[in-house]
Amino acid sequence: MRRVLLAVIVLSAVILLGGVVHNAELSGPPDVATSNWIPLGESFGFVIVSAGKTTRPKQPAQLTLSGYFMVKRGDIWFRLIEEWPGKVVPLAQN
């Protein structure tokens, strides 16, 4: 009887906490669908634009994702834009 009661308590806690964590993960940028948002932290994540497979000859197809990163500062979400070619900026100059 104790094992059943303990199992019910543990299962209830897992379901309750799973719902809380799930809702916290879905809080991404307002213009991004939740199915396209991969949270990497409270204020940082990846937005999926498209998914597909590579088509390299003589190699098995691999799943690919393309998209961009977003970061939240205050209450505003910003899209991170990577400059190409990359620039090297020294931390300090003599």
C-alpha cells in the first residue's frame, strides 16, 4: 500500500513539474511559432526556418536545420546576425 501511494505521489509531481517546465520552455519571441523555437536558456534560443536532408553523393542523407539565433535583452528579443566573413576583434590594444 505504501509503494502504491509513493508511486502516485511521485507520478503526480512529475506530471505537475513537467507541465511547468514545458510552459517555461515555450516562452520564446512573440512572432515565432512554438514548434519552430528551440530554447537554449531563459533569454537565448534558436529559430528553425527550414528542415531538410543533405544530398551529398556517396554519403547517407543527414537531417539539417537552418535558422537563426535570438537573444532577449530586457523585454525585447533581438535576432543575432552573423557577419561573413568573420571579423577578429582584439580584446585590448597596446
